[in-house]
Amino acid sequence: MNLKRHILLTAILMLNLSIAFSQVTLQNLRCEMLQNPLGIDVARPRLSWQIASTRNDVQQTAYHILVASSLAKLTENDADIWNSGKVNSAESLYNLYAGQTLKSKNKYYWKVKVYTSKGESSWSQPAFWLMGLLHYKDWEGRWIGFDRFFTGDNEAGARLSARYFRKEFSTTKTVASATAYLMGMGLYELYIDGQKIGDQVLAPTATDYTKNIKYNTLDVTEQLRQGGNHAIGVILGNGRFFAMRQSKAYKVKTFGLPKLLLQVNIKYTDGSTATIKTDDTWKGTADGPILANNEYDGEIYDARKEFKGWSEPGFKEDKWLRAEYVQEPGGTYEAQLNEGMKVMKTLSPVSITRRPNGNYILDFGQNFSGWVKFNVKGPRGTSVSLRFAESLEPNGELFRTNLRDARATDIYTLKGEGTETWAPRFTYQGFRYVELNGYPGVPQKSDFSGCLVYDDMKTAGTFESSNSLLNQIFKNAWWGIASNYKGMPVDCPQRNERQPWLGDRTVGAYGESFLFDNTALYKKWLDDIRYAQKEDGAIPDVAPAFWRYYSDNVTWPATLLFVADMLYRQTGDSTVIRKNYPAVKKWMSYMKDRYMSSEGIMTKDSYGDWCAPPATAEDGKGVNADQKHPSALIATAYYYHLANMMAGYSALTGNAGDREGYTRLAAEVKNAFNRKFYNSQGYYGDNKLTDNLLPVYFGLVEEADKGRVVMQICSIIEEKNNGHLSTGLIGTQFLMRTLTEAGRPDLAYRIASQKTYPSWGYMIENGATAIWELWNGNTAAPKMNSQNHVMMLGDLMIWYYENLAGIKAAAPGFKEITMKPELIEGLNNVTAGYQSVYGLIKSSWTKTGKKFSWNISIPPNTRAKAYLPASMQSQVKKGATADGAKYIMAENGRVVFELKSGEYAFVVEQ
Ligand code: RAM
């Protein structure tokens, strides 16, 4: 046969084949929902994947997983660890590993193939996971450090010099793999042969170290590949281990002085192994260039004290001390499964202004959290200081009184060797402006970058509409949320607080999940909350309880169940409910036994509708916002909702027997609530907006009274408030959805579109580039007045996605989706995308005159119900006959289609 012709034929065949394969492909393989699962300590991990296809109506019918001990074996389909065989199942998420017992430190390779309604896929690209240290005894080293202060440490000021540790060793044979496992308390940077390992910053993630400590796993194979002499160096900063304030021992929890446990496990190609581990042959010093560090106050760095080559072999360490064995922190060792922090974005200054006193003020044009990295050239010994602030005083100087006593200042002293580049390691600040003092020469924009630091999670959603204010609010929200993810959701990044307050995220976490893939972060946080629970059941207001506030209210601790519920509904992972149900149950009884009156009223509350807006911004002028107005109405309404959720989750968690009790409890509380708080005039409590919103949203209102209460809500907003909200942290969480569910999305839209006080738009009109803590953030006293605080977002982001874009989970994890955008006068188009666990869901609609065009994407292995704005099927001019679309019914001005996965383009003409 003519060779040329044969080759041509093969090429055509291949082409055909690849078209066939492209109908169903696999992507985004995840082990435990992690993209890069290094060092996981889960004995039976769960495997998930996403199906991609160019065809509509793709449903998985079966899967086949292979797990092998090496990539070579996996490539050969030699599944020596687990071959699941073909499993008939539609489940593409959380498939429990069921192969051989997984061993600490081993790396496992896997791939999957799926069978679908549109044919089978080829094998996926291989993925892997690396096991962590499953057992305490797997840790071979000992904790080292210096349990004492050194000259220069400022114990009272809670600032320490960084501790440096080093160890030399040599590798004797060819290295096949090398993995470092470490816990550097409070924060570490790891170096091998002069190179920083990994791009994580402010690691490891903060926890209550007496309860659990997160270790990091880093692949250092490349660094150790070359045989010969090597050196490991570790720098330790304070982090949350040596608390940022030490004076209030009754309130602020501190854990001790910096310490380290590390091991590097080396596997040689001949199968032999070696371990480098911390012991007292390591050397250490507290006399390095980082003279002082802590999170609130900043870092002081003297480059003249740098020790050249300290983490390379051959360094003269004779001035260093022998490392000392120290007490272990006490908590269990757990692999860090939430993403570590990284520099996620960099910003350039938009302006640099010279001040009359010779200082410069840099404006980054955006409030964010992180630090400034800069270049500087000048004489040895010159000190440059950077002071951070969120805004400026009217006279153009930094406004810093709202930072309280956080010094928020970095100081760098030059070594005088050409261009020096520096950024701090163990601090971050919340800021937009930086005052530069002592900078030699004229600072140029190109020498400064603002580094936004938050957890390395994916952006999950995008949102764009015809309303530019809504778009701007979305951007402000994005910056605020990102700025406050620090391995836990903190309240604010700038003042001397930065605490993971539970109440700020009760519903906010749900809205955030549409913008960020925050699943791992929130799972970790729920663990933090559970770890903080007292033996008797009490749950604090801050967790990890770095600040000890066990004030026994309902609203802040309720976050444990609200967020668990959110994670289950958004991701479909029911383990999060199972894990947290017992803790909530215990706490519910604790609260009931102590604080429920015999009539069924929950009497205890701490914060009321926290930070509700003063009647006018002027009224709030100069006033401290930290006033508490405890409300039994709020506490009781929440408790009712919690009891209902618990009844709902009792069966799922294997506690079906609890159902009756919770249902009865809920009924009793409902009766008591209505008896006590309902006024026959048709309102609740003091007729505040929040007083009425909660009963409606939670379903406490008797059916006969509902219309009147809803009317009351609308009249408060429309008449009394002239189209504005009057809710604080509590009420704002249910505001937009209550109005929308009551048939008044237009009113919700009116609130969201306001630019006058109080509104999100008002914040923006007054210069906010994130979200303020207070509705009157421009007039209130600085004591508690952060300009980057997400709690006032309430349910706004949920409303953007579920009601404006119309993307809502109808079954856990978006296995079933409700696509139902609200059509509101004045809003002409919305385009939003959301990366669900099954893949991208998209809704993009435009209204022009009587025409409504709507493009929808539904990911494979899910289905949706789309509610088109039409009263009759005949008004659907395009899309009705698409493959995968099926007309179901017409109801309430909507024509409903069932959609299988795929792309749809509908056009409706009224
Ligand atoms: C403030 C915090 C937080 C809030 C508590 C009650 O200090 O900033 O936002 O939850 O008080």
C-alpha cells in the first residue's frame, strides 16, 4: 500500500475519533474537593470530577476509577491500589475511596472514566494525591524553639524578633522524592539551599493551637534532587501563636513563643529512605534582620543584619545557639485542607503625593488587605517607614484613629547594596493609603506594588448587569470578602481586632459562596467553631476563640448550623451536616436549659440587630456604634428556625428519633413567639423592619396574618424609610429574599439602587471601595468604624445570583437547578456565571421592549427548571425545541421548561 495514502487515512480516522471523544470529557478531578491535595490525612478520601461535553443532555450512568501506586502503573491501567470496576451510579461527586488501606506519605495516582447518556468518555488525565502523616507517631522529630525572650523582644508590646533555625545535611544517593511536613508556629517560611519553598504566605492557617494544629506538606524533590550537601532554614514569626496583645490574659488567648516541628522524608531511587527532622542538633538565633513582628503592628526589618547564605550549606553558624527542646502546643496535628494564603493580586499605586512635611502618600485606589512590596536604593542605615490607613483626613494626612492601637507600620532599614527589594513576611494590613517616610530619592509608582493577600481559592462567580451601581457594589463586595479571608473569615483587616466573629458570616458566607469557592475555608472554620465549644455545650462568638467571648447568645453561635446548611446546599456534601449536627444539638439544649422561659421564649441575646443605622447619618455623628440592644424577639425567631433545620436534618444524620422533638419544640416556640410578639395591628415587637422580617422569613407568622405583616414591611420601607432599609446585621440577612419571595423584588431593587443614606450606594458615593462596617461609616465615631467589613452585605449577594441572575440550587450541590430571574422595571440585563461543583452554570438575559432573550448553560449531570417570563407556550419564539428542553407547564406568568444539561438560547416575545 502506498505509505502516504495510509498516513492520510490514519489522520482522518484520528480526527473522527477525537470528535467522538470530545462529546464527553472529564475535567477538574478532585480528591476531597482539593485541586492540589498535598498531604491529606483522610483515611478514605472522596473522589470527584466534572464532565464536559459539547452535547446537550449528558447524564452519568456509571463510572470506573483506577488508583495506582505509580504513574507508570496507572498509565498501563495496572490499578494495584484500587480498581472500582464499572459502578452503576449517577454520582460524580464525593465517591468514597474503597481500595487498599492508604499509607502515610504515599502518593497515589488516579483516573476515571464515565459512562453517560451520550456515550462513554475516554480515561481522564491522571491526577494524584499525597498522603500526609496519619498518625502521631509518624512525626519523628521533636518540637524545638527557645522558650524565652531575647534582648530586643518587646514582651509588653507583643512584638518579638523572628526566630531563625537551620540544619545542614547531605543526600547520599539519587533522590526519587522528598517531602517536607512542618508546623512552624505561629508562622513560618521554609528555605532549602537559599530558596524559599512554595508561594504560600502567612502559613500555616491559624487555629486554636491547644486544640488542633495544621501542618503543611511541601514537595521538595526538586530542591534535593542533586546529591551532596544541603541546608534547611526556617524563619518563625508570631502569627496568632504569640498573641498580638498580651495584657488582657482574661480575654486574649496566647499560646507561647515560636516553635517548630519539621521533618523531610526522602525516598531514594533504590528504595531506601532518610529523614531529616528537628532535634537539638539544629541551630537557632533570634538575632536576625526581622527585629520585630506582629500582625497588628507590622514588621521592623534591618537589612544590615541579614546573614548571607544562612539557609545554604557552609554557613558559619558559630554565633548561633543550639536549638532547645520545647513543650508541644497541645493540639492534635491535622493536615491543612483549606487553601493557604498567597499574594493573589498585585496593584500599582494610582498616585504618589508629596506632603508639605516631605513624606509621600501612596494611593492604591482600592481598600484591600496585604502589604506593600517595594524597591529602594540608598545609603546603608537609611530607614524607610510605611504607615497604613484606609482613608485620609480632610487635610490630606492619614486617617488612623479607626485603627485603634494597631501600629500598622513597617520599617525597613537599608543595607546600602544597590537596589533592595523588600516586603514583610509576618504581618498584613488593611489599607488603601500608605505614608512613606524616609524614602531616599523620589518614589516612583513602578517601585511599589500593593499585594492583596487571601486564601488561594478560586473565584466562583461573575456578575454584570445593566445597572452600574449594582456592578460597583458587586466589586466592592468582592474586595471586601477577599480582604477578610485569612484562613478564617475575619471581621476586618485593619484595626486591632481582625477576629473571626461568627455573627458576621451567618448568612454572608452563603452569598460569598457565589463569588469564591470558599468550601474548604468554611469547613475548616466549622471545625474551629466545634473545637471552641465548651464541654457544657457553650459556643463562643469568636472562633477560634482568640478572644474569649462566651456570651451565650443565639445569633452568633447559630452560624455553626447556618454555614453547615449553606455548605450542604451549595456543594451537596452531606458530611458537613453529619459532622456538625451533634455539636449544634448539644448547644441547642444548653441554650434551652438555661435561657428559655417556661412560655417558650429565648430570653438571652447579646447584640440585637447589631449596627442598625441611626435614623440619619447626622444623628449618628460622632456616636460610638458599639451599643447593644439585646432582643428576645430576634433570639426566639432564630431559635425557632434552628429547631426547624435540626428537625430537617435529623434523618440525614442518622438521628431520625430527634425529629419529633425538634418539630414539637419549633411548634411551641412558634406559639410562644406569636403570643408574646405579635400585635393585632399586624406587626411584631416594636414594629421595626427586622422585627417583622424575621417572622416572615422563618415562617413564624400565622397564615392569616401574613399579608398584613408583609404590608407592614413594605410600608416601613416605602413610606417611613422612603425606599431605604433600616436593618442592622441581623435584618439585612433576610431583607432582599423576604421582599422577593413576597412578590416585591422591585422594592428590593429600589433598596439596592439607593445612593442616599442608608444604603450600599451611599457608602460608594462617600468613597467606599469595599463595604463599610456601619451604614453611617462616614459620620460615626472611629472607635468601631471599619471601612472593610462584610457583615452589612446581608443577603445581597444571594439575591444577585438567585433572584437577579436566577441561579438557585433546587437540590443540594445544584444537582437540580432553579433558573428564575426576577424581571424588574429598570433592570434590562444580567449576565452571571457560577462555578458549581458540577461545572459552570450561566444565566445571561436581556430585555428589550417586549422581547426577552435568555442564554443558559447547565452543566452535565445536572438538570434545571427554567422559568421563562411568558404566560403561554406560544410566546416562546426560540429555544423551545432544543435538544434536552421539555415544556412542563405555565403558571403565574411563567412558562416552565425542564432542561437537561447543555446550552440553551430562549427568546420570548410578550
Ligand atoms: C465588632 C466586630 C464584629 C462584630 C462584633 C459583635 O467588634 O467588628 O463585626 O461581630 O463586634
